[in-house]
Amino acid sequence: MPQITSVEVEDVRFPTSLTADGSDAMNKDGDYSAAYVVLRTDGTAPDGAPLAGFGLTFTTGRGNDIVAHAARQQAVHLVGRDVEEMAADMGGVYRDLTSDAQIRWLGPEKGVVHLSLSAVMNAAWDLAGRLVGKPVWRLLADMTPEQLVDVADLRYLSDALPREEAVALLRAKEAGKAERIAELEATGYPCYTTSAGWLGYSDEKLRRLCQEAVDEGYQHVKLKVGASLEDDVRRCAIARDVIGPDRALMIDANQVWDVDQAIEWTTALARFDLLWIEEPTSPDDVLGHAAIKRGVAPIGVATGEHAHNRVMFKQFMQAGAIDFCQLDAGRLGSLNEIVAVLLLAAKFDVPVCPHAGGVGLCEMVQHVSMLDFVAVSGTREGRVTEFVDHLHEHFTDPCVVTDAAYVLPSRPGYSTEMHPASIAEFRFPDGAYWTRRTGPGVATERERRPSVTGDR
Amino acid sequence: MPQITSVEVEDVRFPTSLTADGSDAMNKDGDYSAAYVVLRTDGTAPDGAPLAGFGLTFTTGRGNDIVAHAARQQAVHLVGRDVEEMAADMGGVYRDLTSDAQIRWLGPEKGVVHLSLSAVMNAAWDLAGRLVGKPVWRLLADMTPEQLVDVADLRYLSDALPREEAVALLRAKEAGKAERIAELEATGYPCYTTSAGWLGYSDEKLRRLCQEAVDEGYQHVKLKVGASLEDDVRRCAIARDVIGPDRALMIDANQVWDVDQAIEWTTALARFDLLWIEEPTSPDDVLGHAAIKRGVAPIGVATGEHAHNRVMFKQFMQAGAIDFCQLDAGRLGSLNEIVAVLLLAAKFDVPVCPHAGGVGLCEMVQHVSMLDFVAVSGTREGRVTEFVDHLHEHFTDPCVVTDAAYVLPSRPGYSTEMHPASIAEFRFPDGAYWTRRTGPGVATERERRPSVTGDR
């Protein structure tokens, strides 16, 4: 019986701020980073390799060490566990890790301690998949409705989704699973690209990348907006010109507006025939999103990458505040909370279009979308998952996108194992890259200033 | 011109879990703790002492180190600043500290990075008060309406509270300030006690402490509930028996219920004539609180100690979801965000009854309630501030409660300086107390387990 013998947590940062990849109206200089968790065991995987689990959450640079620090304290609860027992009761493991009453004060279920919990549980899910040689989408899709509901954290949701209703919802989709898996094997899961529209890119680069997206078969393109209306009008015009009238154009404001301003600004761009406005205001503002949705219809409202837990999604849906649910696989409490949100979305008939990009998010959300189609919503209609084409080279089982669709993952686990060489290069602050790079250009230099004491 | 020369951040933990002080249905074993920030300067206070600022946030034990770690990264932005310039633009300083786009990803404005921001800005406010020799309530009450609104963080609030309306609201309360200050000097600000009703106390202790509360002049007593309805019925009966029919009885469930259960349980206790049910469910659930409020009226709904920022309070008020606003001085982003919430509460006519207890919260909220009365709401009617009588001995300027009322603070600053001897004793893990205490009884032992690596 394999046991978890130790945990390693790494702070890995990639210097994306150098190229303006990932730049938007709120996040101007992100260094895409991962708080990376490895669960070692004394066992062997079905393929003969040492059995281990690899998980991460995504951050944008400074503070990644804070998340790693929290992950160490949470992951320690897994050391010494029997892997088979853990895999048989992932709902119980999740409740154990979220039930530390002292740590709970720091959230609850939000911010640093929820990001770190996600990293830890993502590693546990990866391990559970590797134990039986299945990709995690398949591990979950093969569960009975009752088993899948037991995995989900339904606390605080019963007013919107009683357990029995969740089970019934899944049971109704039992038929057709095999056909839907065959469909995914044939055509994958549709995705859209954000790579074209980062705010820091020039008009020429925008035009070129939109054309490339069209040439690669994408039916959707998303632009970052919100810094200057004049710029946004010009950039939307370029994008619409290149992609033509039949493809979908989305915009993303990354929370820069107050409610009324969001309605005005979005309305000013409405002539470009927008599918959605994403993150128009504070991610905490359920009622604000509802007001914006009323104000900008028929343009849809999308949010979720900063919606910090299932209780927020419950309200976004109860209030009719969103048209698209963009859950984040590194911000929600791993698949335990993601399954709960998929169930809510199915109940409220809101399409789930997961947030991705960053580091490792694309690797994870492909599993989420495949699971949603196979076992929960049963449809790909009106759904499209984000894809950003960078940093995949650091993963041993990177996502593959062909003809604007994610290819069905087939290797065991959650696709979140990074190459040891990538970690050695980009571990902060002592990886080879960060050791070489010094001087005033280092975005994180402030952390090393000597005037703060008491660090022990 | 004095400058901030260095920052010290300490992890201080008190072993309150040994006595069940602070025990409730969610928090069974809290070790009340402070992430404590000291801003040193090269200046001298008006009283001739070295000028410094002392601030903290409260946590319940494990994870206090995570908050301290985050506070160090945020506080460094204050080093090198001119103290007078800082004090003249506290709104700008606050925006600076919340505008780190990389750190923002970890919230935004919630969880660990917001708790730590609170500690840092609390120290800055303490420093600003000491610079001019005023308690912070007075520093703020002496501001013009425009100055006070400039201090407040109104971002994301304009749909509920435009800036001009906030200014007008304050202007309407300009007359009468001096009279209200005189009233506070004469009679203080009314408070209630939670010390009687912790869940871990025996019936005999509960009865004795309720009687002591009555003898000390309290008009309100609060009990923790939510673990066992049978126990709650018995405990409410004891409390009501002791305090008689004319005093107020409140109950606090610390988030243990789902929405429907909260309505059922509270209704089952309604015969004890309850003023409010506090934290009936998830602190994120605005719509859930609104449903509970409809379901349990005329019992009021109170929440706020876990409401993580002003956007949550905006919605609680817009949705008519709460009857009492229990803001927390260590969870909101210091006085910059607290003033915004006081303004919202005045606009929506919701009485502010701050959460306190913990470590240092009573010391801070006395300033908040005094400010609210003098400059914002202009009334104490229907308001009562929490008081818990423990851990005050660790502060150099502890709050004073007489005849069930906080005495108006008169010493400069925010009352948040701790005795150096207390820090030396309870600093974790190397203070004298924690060094002496070892073995399986140490609640925090898990943090020291050797099987987690990668900590650098």
C-alpha cells in the first residue's frame, strides 16, 4: 500500500513581464508563476515509474512565496496517508484540509490559503489519477453520480442545489457518456485564443496575431480593454476587420471599472458586435455584475477567474449576473470545488468557459471542460475554453491544441508535472535564471531590501 | 522631517486554546494571535518619545506567520517615506500599497494579503496620530468632509455612494461635533460583552458570567450557538433567566449553517427574544443573508467580522441583507476602508456595531465607533460595540470599559502598541512561552514537521 512520504513545495517564476505577454489594464507587469507542490510516495505507478503527484496554483509573481509558504502548512496534512485510501475518499481529504479552524480565519476559502489549498489538492488529484493510470477527467467521469457528488464540496449551496438534485442532474447525463467521449476523441473541445490581444501589444502585432488566429482556425478572439477608450475603439476595429463578421469577438477589462463606467464603456464598444465583456468590475460584486448585465445586453457578461469560491458562483447564478462562468482551476479549491461549480452551472444553465493561460491553467482546464461535457452539462454548445499559447514547454504532458480545439488528454494525472530542468532554471530566487539576472530590472528586488527585519 | 527608517514584523501568539476562551461552533481551538507591525522613524513625538507607529491584525493561530510574511513585503513600501507627507496623504499611501499588481492577484483585497495590509496601514495610522499627538478617532474627526472622503477608498462603490454624496453626508454632520465629543467624554460608547457565552464554557460558568455582566451594568449579552440545538435552547434559557426580560440577548453561529438550516435553527430559538443572529452562514453569501433576514424577522441579522472588503458591505446593504454592520478593524484595509464602510452604513441607515475581541480589536474599534458617532452617523441609537475582556494587559494604552461603555481614548495613536515584554514572551515560535512549552499539547506542532521540504 503506497504512502505519501514527503512533500516538496517550490516557488517557480517566469519572467513574462519582459515581453508584455499577459499585460492588461490591471496587470501590467506580471511574472507568471507557480506555487508548485510535489507529493512523493513509496509506491510505483502502473507504468512502472515512481508514483508521485504534481500540482500547482498560478500567481503573477510577487507573493508567490507567500502562497508556497501556506501550501507547505496545508500539504503536511497529507504526509503519511495511504494513497489508495486517500484516492477513495477525496471529498473527505478535502474537508480535512479545509477544516483547520485556525487557518480558516485567514480566508475562509479565499485568497492565499485557498490558492495554496488548490495547489495541494491539485497534486492530490494528479496522484489519484496516476495511481490508477487515468487522466483525471476520466477518473471523475467514470464515477457514479453519488461518488461524484461525494467529491464535490456542497457546503453552503443547499439553498440552490440540494444533494439529491445534484445526483439527479448527473444521473440524467449517464446515458451517452461513451458517445461524448468518442466525440471528444474525434474533435476535441473548442477553445479561443487570448494570445492576440494583450494590452501591451502594438497595433501591428495585434493585426498580425488576429490574422494568425484566423489562419489557425479560431472562431473566437479576445482583446484586453479598459485603459483608454480611444485605443479600445481602434483595437476592436482592427480585430473585427481581420476576423470578419462571423467570428466572435470578446473583450476583457480585468476589473478596472466601477459599475456605471462599465456599462458606458462597454456600450461605446457595442458596435463591434461583442460576445462578452469579461471582468467589468470587482470580482466580489455580484449585484454590480447583475446591473452591468442588464445594462449591456445583448452583450454577455463573463467572470470567474477571481471568483474565489463556490459561494460566489452560487450567487452570480442566483442573481442572473453572468452569462458565462469562467472558473479558475488554480483559484477554486481544486476539483472538489470545481465539480460543485459545474453542478451549479448545469442547474442554472450557465455555460462554463474556464479561465486559462497563466502557468499550467490550460493543462488543468482541458480536464475540467472534458469532464463537464462528458458527465455534467452533456453539451459543448455555446461553450469555449480559453487557451493561451505560452509556457507549455515546461510541462511533461502539455496540452495540445489542434484546429482550435483542445485534444483529449490521455496520459495519467492532471497534466501538471513540470520538467525538473524548468524548476531548476526558474525557481525563485535561487534558480539559474534569477541568479543570473540582477540589477534594477529585477521586478522582485523590493523583496530583498534589508530594512525589513523580524523574518525568522 | 522625520522619515520611516525601518519596519519590524512579529508573529505573536497567545495560548488561548488552553482555556476555551474564544471557542465557538466553528473556531474550537483558537490561539489568539497578532501579526504585529512596527514602523520606526528617526523623529521624535510631541511628547519627546521616539516617534514610531504600531499596528496589527488579528488571527487565530496557525497561519499567523503567513500574514506576517505578507506584511513584510507590503510594509517595505513605507520605508524611506517622509512621515509628514505620508500623514498628509493617507488615501494616496493606501492606494500605493493596494496597487501592487502582482500581489493583487492573491486577493484582490481579501484573505491574507488584505489582513496583512490592514496590519501595515494600522501602524501607519498609529504613526500619523502620534505625529500630531492625537488619538486616531480625533485625527479623523478633525478632518474636513473632503479630507475624510479623500482618505476613504471609494473604488467600486460609486454606484451606491458617489463621492459628492459622501461629502454631503459628512457635511450634514459637521454641526454638533463638539457636543457629541462632550457626550462621549461624559458617557463613553456603549458596549456589550461576549465574555459570558463562549461555547466551551459550562452552564454554571455561563450563569455566573451572565450575572456578572448584569452586575457590571451591561444591557446586552451574546452567546455562541450552532453546535447542538438542545444545548442552545438550554443555554439561551439560562442567559434569559439571568439577564431578565429587558436586556438584549444576541446569538452568534460563526457560519456553521446553510441558509435553510439557519432559518430553522434561529426560529427554534426565537422564543428567547433575540436581538440578532450573527454570522448565520458563509460570510460571502450576500443573497443567503438576505434570505435569512426575510426568514427570521423580527430577529435581526448581523455579520461582518469575515466580510472581507467594502464591496461585500456595499452589497449587504444594497440587498437589505443585514440589520447590523459588524466591520472588523483587522480584516478591512484599515481606516481607509473602514471610513468607506461607515459612509455606506450611514447612507443605507444600517447601524455599525463593530466586531471586537481577539487581540487588539477592542483597542481599535473604540476609535471606529467614536469616529462614527462624532463625524459620520451622528448617533449612538441602536448601536453597541463588542467588548471581550481578555488580553488587554499586553497593550500600553488598553481600552477602558466603565459602566458597560468604552471610555473615549485620549492618548495619541490607535492604541495598538504592545508591551515589549509581551512580545518577548509570546513571539512564535521563539518567545519564552513557546520555547518552554513543548510536547503533544502544542497546537502548532504540525508546522515543525520535518517532512515538508523546499522552505528556503
